[in-house]
Amino acid sequence: LPERMPPELRPDAGQDAEVAGVPALVLRGATAHWPGGAAALTGVDLDLAPGERVLVSGASGAGKSSLAAALVGFLRVDGEYRIGDLDAAALSGPALRRIVGLCEQQPQLFDEDVRQNLLFARDTATDDELLAVLDRVGLAAWVRERGGLDARVGDRGALVSGGQAQRIALARALLRGFPVLVLDEPTAGVDPEASDALLRDLLRATGEQSVLLISHVAPPAGTVDRVVRIEGGRTV
């Protein structure tokens, strides 16, 4: 690790604030860089209304995953970034990530059983609550077939498919209760024939949360409210 944090990365220091309900998310003229590189985002404008589902599309390398990293506070954002009435730049990293959650392209699963992989999100959850959230993401029957919550997922999810890993990650995010959820390429590693069903189930499961779906795969008709396209780090 470097002796000093690169200036392109966002420090975790800041205010510890909460939001009530589901806030609006606004970016205006947002720019972000990866350490030592050219701008990954240049002048991005984005609105996400409470409860809205927005698809962010674009070619590989256009800046979609960089946008996800900026929204959850991994990259420093120059420009305006507001969450409700709060200036996101003034929030601590943990406070920001209590509001905006991220399901990554390759979810991190631990070499534990299904129960423990979910309890990392909320360690007070009961087995009934865990089974209920698995049902929301379409995994109830699969878990029963595997013998219940004691089923192992393997090192880095080696014993589950890509789609199952995404569903477990979403179940974990739902337990955590993020008001705003970013889904970064949830169909990566999923067979094309299964991608529509996975996207439909993931978006249905999120309920009243706001969802920013980052995907090069178009979701089924009627599952998102609108589409924002990124090209060369800019919204177009």
C-alpha cells in the first residue's frame, strides 16, 4: 500500500448522518479519476428519484463501473453529488454506504454456509427472516433442495452458479436495507437464456428502494423507468 492515500480516492472521514425514507440522488457535473489515470467520469449528470429504477447502459470501458465506485464513495467526486438534502462529500464513507449499497459484478461470497453469508448483513436476523428474503430473490426452492440454510457456498462461491451468487448478494443487500441500491452488471457470468429471468427477479425483489441498474444487457420490457447512456465517461 502507498504511504499516502491517492488523492483520487475518497477518504472515509466525514459526518455520520442518516436519511429518512428513500432519498433522491443527484449528480451534476460529476468527475472522477482512478489513481494515476485519466478521468473515468467527466461531467456526469444523473438523477435518481425515490423509488425509481434507472438503467445505465454503455459499452465496455464507458465508465459504468466507475460511476458505481463513485456513488458508494470509493472514488472522490468533483462536482455536485447530493443525497436528499445531504452533500455526499460531507458524509463519512460508512454513512454514505449505509444509504447507497452496491451489488458488485462479482459478488464476494465467503466459504461459509448460506446463513452466515446473509448474517454478515444483519447478524440479528432470524432463520425465518433469512428464508423470507431468499424467497424474495427466487432462491427458496434452491435452498430447500440443498438442505436449508446450512448449505455451503464454497470458497468465493465455488459451489453456486453466477446467477445464484447474484441472488445471494441481493438477499444480503435487502437484509441490510439500503434505501438506494446499485446493481453493477448482475448478469455477468450468467447464461444469456437466464439473464432476463434474473434481471426480472432482482428488480422485483427490491420493492420500494431506488435502483440504479448498470448493465450492457437490456432488461425485460417494463422493468425499468428510463435509460441513461454513458459514453466516454459522459452521460449522453
